[in-house]
Amino acid sequence: MICSTLRPLLRSRTARPAKSAGADANPPILSACGPAAIFSGKDSPVRKIPKILTCAATGLIVIALSLALAWRYCLGAPDAGNASTVIFKVKNGEGLPDIAENLKKQGLIRNNLAFIAVAFIDGKFNKFYSGDYVVGPGMNVRQVMAVLNTPPPPAVEVTVLLKEGWTTGQYARVLEHNGVCEREEFLDIVRNPEASGINTHAAFGMKLDHLEGFLFPDTYRFQQGECLKAVKRMLTQFFQRFTPNHEDKAKALGLTPFQAVVLASIVEKETRAPVELERVAGVFLKRLKNNWKLEADATFKYLDGEWDPEMKISDPRARHAYNTYLIQGLPPRPIGNPGARALDATVNPERNTPYWYFVTKNDGTHQHFFSVTKQQHDHFIQCSNYNQTHEKKICLDEAR
């Protein structure tokens, strides 16, 4: 500003003739502000300032544009145009970092840190709810967040009846029908409980790698969609009914607690008449102690979690590790889920029973002919077969 104001004065002075040699040879001090002095020379610091500012501004613009593009990329859909959807589960107790990490792992967002940042920018960091949500890779971050910020509808409770003796396959169909579990989700938990966070040894003192036989049959009120919670409840219910007293009685009979449950599952399947439970248990225990095969029809009709009541022993599919006509002793695990009466009867069997055999009467009572000898048993088998196809029932007066 000073140089601009004094520039006319400088011009008038430089236009005058030069003084004589005796005159003061020093140029006027004001000439230091002249244009030549300011802008002369390539290395003038003043001349460099505009270039530095230009470069700095350009760099800042490039950085800002790069950051803006990167931010836009991070917030975009991982697979735009993909209309497929998945069920994303937010578990109870999960925080924002957990949710963001799970979304990233499942390919539903591009960057978990960007998701967290948007949650704080939009003031939605504390508005996530546990539940199942439908999202997809074609949704951007804010669309996904809008879904997860929507409170789930109130839980729907349903009444579910699980009957004594049912297999886990039968359970799976009923639970799926009532919206409690997807069939495969339930069976995955049953087949590998530890992978679902169920430590049966720590919780109940019995290590289980499969839950068949240990999901107590009862009438329950379950919330739809809460499969793991339903399984844990059935498991807890079982160990509330199968007490340390049952375990002690099983040991007195020469059985481990696990073996007692396996036997109870067979007893449950072999008779539907409660008055016979103790007697059936007594026959099986007697055969076990004497190294006889159990030869229980229910065992060959069990097919890895499923139950086929029409299966014949001649069917090639019946040649499996649960068929007690083929194996000695007990099957490797339960063939169904026994109820309280079968569990009680197994550890309180009929003592000193004289019987070795039994066969269904086929008379509509669900009861059996019990036999002491093989000859008597063969006779009752004929009676049973006759009763199955004839209205008039025979041999009833011979049964003891």
C-alpha cells in the first residue's frame, strides 16, 4: 500500500537530470519501494508467495475431493443393483462396534468405521434394537441404518405342544410351523450345541455333543423367532425334572445318568400305557444285566432324529447303530425325548420281574402281553398279529 501511494513521486524524481559528481550519489531512500526493486530477480521471496499459495490451495482441493470421494464410496452400497436380501441378526447386548463389524463381515457395508461415524453424525448411535432385520448388499449405509434403527414389532408368543417320546426331527417341524425356529437352525443347535454357545457340562454337569433326549417334552409358551432361547428353555426344563436323585438311582442300577436317559427314551417309545412303564423298564434292565440284546422295535425305527413307525426290521435302512436287534447293549444316544414318567420309571423299575419278553396286544389299549418264556412269547406274537387284523380279540385271558 505504501509503495503504491508513493509511486508517482518516485517517477517525478527519476525524470530529473542527474546531479553532478559532487552531489550526493546515494539514491533516494524511497526508491527501495520501486517496481524494479520489488519484482526484480527470480529468487525474490515476494515473487514466490503467489506460487506457494496456489500450490497449497490446489493440494487442499485435491485432498478434499479425494476425501469426499472416499467418504462417498464408504457410504455406498457394496453391490449396487443387487436386490437380494438376508436376515441380519442383532443380538441382545451387542454394541455399535459389534453391529458394524458383523455388517462388514457379511458384506452388507463397505467400511465399519464409516458406519460408526455416520451413526454419531446422524445422532443414531444409541438407537439400535436386538432382533432380526431384512437388509441386502444393494443398500447404502444410511438405508441399512434406517432398517436397524426401526424398533422390531412386539414379540409374538405362541403355545407349542411337544409330546413325550418325540424326536428332534418331530420337534423341528412343530417349531417351524409355529414360527419359533427354522428347521435347519433348530437341528444345527441340536447337533452341535457348543457351537451355539450351549455348554451343557458347565450348566448341568453333563457334557453333551447332541441334544436328542434332553429337550423336555411339555406345553410351552415361546416367542416367535427366538430359537436358541427356546432350546435353552427345554434343556433347562429337562434338568429340572431329571434331578441328582435320578442320577443316584441310575448309578445304583449300574447305569450312568446318560445311559439312564437313553433307556428312558426307549421305554417311552415302547409303551403308551403309563401303568406299564416300570414293568417295561424292568424287563429291559434285566436283559441288559444278563447280556441279552434289548430287541426293542422302537430302536430300528429311529433314523438319525427322525421316526418312521412303518419301518420293518427287514428294511435295509434298519441296519444302523441304534437297532438293538443288531447291537449289544444300549444305542449310542437317546432315540427320542422322554417325559417325566418314563424318566421316573427307568430309575424305579419293577424289581425282580419274572418277564423277559413283551409284545403289543393290538387291542386298542396300547398295552402288552408279557412273557416269561420264549414259547409263551411266540404264542402272544400270534395273538398280536391276529388282533391286528380281526375285530374279535383273543389271548386276553391268557395274559398275566
